[in-house]
Amino acid sequence: MTTTETDRPAVEPPTPDAFDVASVVQDHRVHGSVYTSPEIFQRELDTIFRTGWVYVAHESEIAESGDYLTRRIGSEPVVVVHSKDGQIRVLLNRCSHRANRLCNADAGNANSFRCPYHGWTFSNDGSLTAVPMRDGYGTEFQKVRSQLGMAEAPRVDSYGGFVFASLAPEGISLAEHLGGAAKAIDRVLDLSPTGKIELRAGWMKHLHHANWKMVVENNVDGYHALFTHASVYDAIRPAKVSHIPAKVDVVVRDIGSGHSEIDYSAEYRKLDEEFVWYGRIPRAKLPDYVAALEDRHGPEKAHDALVVGPSHTLIWPNLFLAEMNVMYVEPIAPDETVAYTTAVLVPGQDKLNQRTLRRSEGAMGPAGFLIADDGEIGMRNQAGLAAHDPEWLELSRGVETDVIDETGVVNSDKSAETPQRGFYRQWASVVGQEIRA
């Protein structure tokens, strides 16, 4: 066998105590162990999901006092609750007595949470309110009782109704975390006459036999559509725009801080046609919606919003705005991820919402065109990693044509791997940081 300059010695997966990021992530390539190593997966949970901002819920899901949801931040179960004091809190889903999981329902409404093991009861603000047979703990117990409430995420904030939490007491603000990616949320809010959206249609749950990063990377991969989704384009004609990169004015963008997108706005503005992103439905089919949007924005801005449509943006690390769908992911194991998707609903626009639901089911439902293809490809990617040679995955497509402007690193070739390179720059900077006990 001939040795070439690009050959590299075998790389052993690093351990959490001695992590050499450069051994697994380099400028234009990623080592296969990034997707398979249990040690690296644990380090991601300890860094990305414990120290930074993670999407947990939408305000519309917990609109009333007492509403709650059970979610996960990395591997940690949490209860996202609209507490009795009006605040949105993110409480760790664990009894402070013997660690029993307090809430087992996906969602509900409750003023308190009662542990099924020994009956300890907590208010929905997390405070401990009742301990059965408390005299058995003696007089010293009263001194520590106030400290035995449910643990709470120290930082919770929202933007445009999207609620994020951080398990780290200190760090950058949510506004700093979002940076330019906040404009992606603004774009979908611009399509609502009230400036708000609702995520109340219920979540479709998909188990992917693939690493969580493969799921989110794929969402901003402009290279795969012609191949992975060939059956979609054979069945649905005309497509919203050509998926041949050379034929469209579509860019891929590394927004920075791990956020990235495929941006169709220039192509849509060139066409200057409303609802291209929504099956080219004539505005006459939705007269009440269009009139309400014009009342909010005025005719010119409303027309532009309907031309440009919503975004196609990954918000680091786990949220994807897929035009009129929202997806978030939960990492389960190195080779297992759960993805949740739901339709974006516009308050008061039932006719529009019915159409959106049907489109969401067709793309992201159990028999959906897109999610089934992507799930299969992710599983095959993960299976292929069982072959350890070659060791590296290439992310060099378009590297020589990347340009930097005020919006980030941009490539006018939709098939460029610019978003993936940006994702792993952020990954390396976060996963490579020192883990504090």
C-alpha cells in the first residue's frame, strides 16, 4: 500500500480528562469518533448542554398558570412550568429526597408536584411545601427544609416566544448567544399579523439511529437534496425553486457561534412572487390573512414578508426553524437521537393553519416525504462509521469560495459545506473548554 501525504496515524478517542480537540476536528474535516465515541458524547453533555443556552419550549405551550412540559437538557430531565408567580421556570425533574422523577406526563397543568415514592410535595415554583410524617426527621430538618426545593436552571430567557435555559449560573446572555440568528426568528414572526406564533399542534416524535450532530447538520446541508430527496422532486412539481445549486441565487451561511442557514431570500426576491415557499398558493385563497398582515405591516412590507417567507436556520445547538415547521433534538446516546417537529401556527388564522398542518404532516409526519428520507440517511451514515477507514469525514466543499460579509461566512454555492464548517468551529471551541466540577 502506498503512503500519501494525506495519510494520518490512527487517532484514539480522547478522554474527558485530557481532550485534544485538534485530534478530532480540523479546519475542513471531522474524525469519525466525533459521532461514535461515548467519551466524546459525554463531554458534549458536560459542555454544550450544561454550560450554554439550549432551547426548551415555546411560551404558547405553557400559556396559562400551572401549565407545564417535561423536556430534557442534554441528558437531564426538566419540567418547564408557568409557575404561580407568573414566571417561566425550568426545574430539574427530580425529588430532592431520594431522586425519584416527579413528573412523568409529557404535559399538563398543576399547582404542585407530588413525589409518588414518599409523598414529598413541591409547589410549581419548585419550593418544598409538604413532607409526610416530617417529625421523623427531627428538629434539625427544619433548618435545611428551605434548601430542599426542586433544583432550578439558574438562567432562563426567551426571544420571540422561544424559551431557552442554561444550567450554568454565569455566561453570555441569550441575546449574545443568538446574535445574528435572532433574525431567523424575526422572519417567522413577520408572517404573523399579531407578531406572535403558536406551537400548540402537538409534537411529532422521531427516533433517529444516528448521532445528534448528524441530524442537525443535515438540516442545513444544501448538497444532499437532489439525491436523498429525489423521490420528493419526482412527485411534487413544480418544486419551490430549482435544487440544482448553479440555477438558483441561494446561499449557505455560517452566521457564527454555531448558527447557520440555507437562505433563499435573494432567489425569492428575484422572482418577486408571493408564497413560493408555501406551494405557490394565490393570495386570493387566504384573503383574511393577507388583509390582516397588511394591516400590521402596510402593503409593501407585507408583500416582502410573503415573498421572502420564513427561514431555514439552525440555532445552536438543538433548534431548527424549518420554514413553517420547528424541530428540536434531544441527544440520547452516541448513535441515538430523538427529533421533535411541529407546525408553526398563526393566531387567529384557522384557514392558514389548516393548510400548514397538512403540509407539515406531508413533510415531517410518520409517512412524511422529508423526515423519512433524512432518518434513513442518518442511520446509514451511522452504520457506515463502523468501517474505521477512512478515519475522517470531509467538509471541504466550497472552502475556496467562502466570503465574509456583515452576515457571517457566506457561500453562493448552495452545496457548499460552509454551515458544517461553522458548526464544528463552535463545537471545537465549546467542547474543548475546561470542565469545571
